[in-house]
Amino acid sequence: MPPRPHRAGHPTARPSWAVSGEHLPEHAALPSAPGHHKDPHRSLQPLATLSFCLGASAIAPALIYSLFWRRYTRTGLLSTLIGGSLTVLVLMPGTRLVSGTPTAAFPQADFNWFPFSTTGLVSVPLGFAFGWLGTLLSGRREARQCQKDHERIGAEILAGPEPRVR
């Protein structure tokens, strides 16, 4: 069924200039976006590398620790996520993917100080270290509480829900 046209007095009716103006920010940002047709040297590789490094440095250690380490606490989780993300965000601007090469995001600038093209070699171990350190510094009381919660939820999941009494 085709959509009905908006009536003039209807609350969702908009003038044609408002509809065409909705996409103005997208079109204004398009010439500066990486991979735009006006600048063939720019690519999406720095953004893709940034997303993979963030996933490997923050999310992967948090998942691995939460699945395999019973003492892993909320403080350790936050330390992993914040520390791993900050490590990537601090190191990434100094890589060859951002500046210093013709295929970099900013090929005319050269502020390359990190010796690798990806930050994963440094940021992934630091993400694990931040989680480990955050868990150890959170104290034994929080670790015991997390372990009790884990055991209670684990037993409930394995046993299944209690049957309803009618």
C-alpha cells in the first residue's frame, strides 16, 4: 500500500525546504570525509584500524576476563574499558596511518612518533593489565561480592527457573 501524502494542516506535514535541509549536515561534511571522490589519497583504513584496535584493546579483554576469571570485578571491568580505550586514543594519532605517508588520513602533515602502523601491539596487553590491576585494587570485599553473585546466577542459570506454583 503506498504511503499517503501529508495534508497541509497535519502535525507531521513539513515544508519542502525543511525536508531538503535535513541532509545538509551530511552533504557539508562529505567533502572532508575520508574516501571522498575529490581526494583519492584518503582512505578508511585509519578508521577501520581504530575500530579494530578499540575492540581488541578494550572489549576483548573485558569479555575474556568476565568469562574466565571469577574474581573479575566491576572496577576491573571499568579499568579495562577506560584504560584500553584511552591507550588506543593516545597512541593512534602518532601512527603512520594518521600522518606522514601518502595514504594517511592527513598526508600533508607529519606528526608520526609511534613506530608501528597499528597500536594493538602495545594497547592490547595494556588493556589486560588495566583490568588485572583494577580488579586487584578494588579490594577483597568487592571480589567476594562479585564471586557470590556469579555463583548465585551461575547456579540459577544451570538449574533453570523454579517451577510455578498454581
